[in-house]
Amino acid sequence: MCRWIAYSGSPILLSRVLFQPKYSLIDQSLHSRLGVETTNGDGFGIGWYTQERSTPAVLREIDPAWNNRNLREVAHHVRSGLFFAHIRASTGTAVQQTNCHPFRYGRWMWMHNGAIAGFRELRRDLTLAVDPALYPDIEGSTDSELMFFLALTFGLPEDPPGAVARMAGLVERTGHAHDIAHPLQMTVAVTDGRSVWAFRYSTVAASRSLYYSTEVGDLRALHPDAALLRELSDDSRLIVSEPLGDLPGAWNEVPESSYSVVQPGGDAMRPFRPDLAHASRS
């Protein structure tokens, strides 16, 4: 499986999150505490937005994150108010650049931890459900990228939670048709450069770990000497596969079968379930 981070808030150097915390993403690439695999060395990717462009920049490499000079160079010089970072542990597809997350389409970015069970058997049926106009933009061979393009097919730009629910419903319905009892395991982050949606769901109701950070104002009151908190605006948020440190009160588990949205005007946490009814009409 994989580990990932989504950050939204006041612009900061990427290195403040990727390298400096006690349990940074780089540390997790070697010593994950909550992941299925301790080591996540099958490539990495970062994607970030700037004020000058509506589409994100993406850097993806097949090297381990802990040993890549380009990542360190970029992270210590790029400042962004919304960025994704992902370290990969392959579930069977090739270790190649086009299989590294995050995936990009227009202004949208997507990253995933988990797997579609029996993907070899389901891949053809699921691929045929992708909008033919979108299909040429699929570059890699992962279940994660295919999930993204299914969500785009099902209306991601207009209704992100609904599109992800329809995608999950199709995966589950297709898996059950192939006698796969528990087809889907996912934590997903997706953004349009303004809002961030993060989903935690699995068919077996035992999803991979996912956490969100406590409101910055509350953390400042608890930890007035924490230097990073003085840099962040009150609306800054992190959503992570596992906590970046052990600061008391800093991390909260995303509930099973739910999704969070970080957006201008206020965050929200809502229940999530696959849309099987839409899948039956697809």
C-alpha cells in the first residue's frame, strides 16, 4: 500500500511537511508505523498549485523518496498553499513513472492508498466504463488511476462526493459479479486546487488509516511554543495517512466510511457509501 499527505492553508515550503516533522513522509517511506508495508519505496510524487496557474505542477519519480535529490531540492524551494505528496508501495502493477501518484487531469489531482481486489480480473470491465473521450489520457496501469478516470466519467467536476460514490459502487458491483467478496479498499484525496476531499472506505469496513489535523487556533492554545503553528493561518489543514508527529491533540482519525472536505468557508465531515444504484444503471 502507500502513504500520502494533503495540505491546504497558508503557503509554506513543502519541506516543512515532507522533511522536517518527527514522522515526516520521508521517514514514513522507510519506517511506516501504520501502513501495511513498513517500507514504501516504489516511487513517489508531489503535486502543487501556485497563484499563477490553475493547473497543478506534478513531479513523479520511481526512485525511493528517501534517496531522491530532486525531491529534496524542490521541497526546499517551492512554497504552496495546496499540495499533495505520495509515497508508493506497489500492489502488483509496474514500478514506472506513469504509475506514481498524484494523477492529474486539468486542474484536478487525485491520489490513493489501497487496492481493487482482483484487479486483473476486473480491469477490462472497469476500463470499458470510462468515458471514451477521457480514455486516451490514462497513462499508467494502476487501479488508482483508473478509479480517478471513472470518477471523472461520473461527474467529478460537478459533484466530487457523488462521483466518487458512483465510482466505488461500480467497483463493488463489478467485483461482486466476479465473486470477489470485498472488492474495494481506499483512502483517496482529490482536489480542484480550491477544495480538498478525502475519503476513507472499504468493502470490509476495515479501512486503511487516515487522520486530519486539529484546528490551528486550538493547537496554538495548547502548544504556544510550537514554531510551525505560528506560520500557519487558522484555516490550514493536513490530511495524512498517519500522523507526522506525537504533538498531543494534533491528530484526529477520520471515521470509517466517511469523507471530509476542506474548503473556503468551513470544513465538513460526512458519511460515505458507494452508489450501487447508479452502478446498476451504468
